[in-house]
Amino acid sequence: MTEEIKYHNFGLQLSPSDEELVSDAQNGDNSAFEKLVLRYESRIYNLVLHMTGDQSLTRDILQETFLSSFRNLKKFKGNSKFSTWLYKIAVNYVLIHRRKKKILISLDDYKPGSEDEHPHQIADWADSPAATLDNSELKTKLNNAIETLPEEYKSVLILSDVEGLSNKEIQGVLKLSLPAIKSRLHRARLILREKLSEYFISDVKNKILEQKTPLSLLPPGKPQQENEG
């Protein structure tokens, strides 16, 4: 009979899966739910902060998201990933606060991306090599460009390109058809490319100019020649 390998005998500890933690939490293990909170709080925080640009509101929505998920955990049937379920709850709270805000603020006076509405720079990209930006100036311009996107494009772009969700997962969060998701994502990327094109063009020009030899450093008696050869 094949001997059962006990990983703990080798000093190996495997992190419990979301499914295991959810099951334990549904059976009354509060420590399991706390582990889920620790696993996802930074990701939910970044998602909401990207969507709102407001740190105080983000903290409120983060708390509401986990309180709601705790109260309704027994209703989670595992038909989607636990993370997708959390994203859906968080996005719903963002939409609720947006509707409240529209009641208080005239749409004619509201200007997306203004300093008064978004005094804080939105959060960094999610921790993935493909999404990391080393250039702080580019990061600032990109964040500002994302803030000015129409809300229906912004949500899809952030969930896809910042949080790394698949189109199928986004469908579960936003309740959109796959063609609608692909269309909005394509449009959002085109808008960002257009907004950032001036930056890239000027950056290339500056790099070209930096490669030219300054006139003050040319050897005396040898004026710079144009169209040599």
C-alpha cells in the first residue's frame, strides 16, 4: 500500500486556498475570514481608489465591502471565484456612492479629473511585471488620463489592465456582455493612447536632441557639417 505523504513532516506549509478558507469561514471560523481579508484588502483598496480617487471614501467602501461579504458569506455558492465576488461587492458600493454624489453635485458643474474632485493621486498599478511603471512622470500622466475616462470605460479598464481580471471575470463583476466589455476596453485604450501620444512624441524628440553633439563641444575650426557625403 502506498504510504501517504504528510507534507508537515517535511516542514512544508501550504497556504490554504480561497475555497478552503471560505468553507471554514462559512462554518463559523472567524480566523479563516480574517485571512481572506488580509489576502484581498490591498487589492480591493487599490481597485476602489483607482475608481474614486478619494482615499477617505475608499476606506469607507473597503470596510463596507468586507462587512457585506461577511454578512452574506453563507450565500456565496462558489459559482465564481471568491475574489470576483468581492470585486462585485466593491464595485456595487462604488456605484452606490456615485449615485449619491450625483444627487449632491450638479452634473453641469462636475468636471472629472479636476483638482477639487481628485486631490490625491490614484494608487499604483497592481504588483505585476507587465503593469509596473518605473517612469514617475509617465505614471502621473497615465493616472491623470485614467481619471478623465468616462466611467463606463474606466471601470472596465481598471479591472482588466490594472487588476488583471479576465473578460469573463469582468462580466461577472459588471454584468456586461463580453462584446460590450471588449468594445469598452478597446475604446478606453484608444483614448489613453491618444491622450499620451503627445507625451511619447515629445519624449522621443528630447532623446534625439540629447544625442546631438552640443556646438560648444565641437573642435575649434571645424564647423558642424550638414548633409555630409
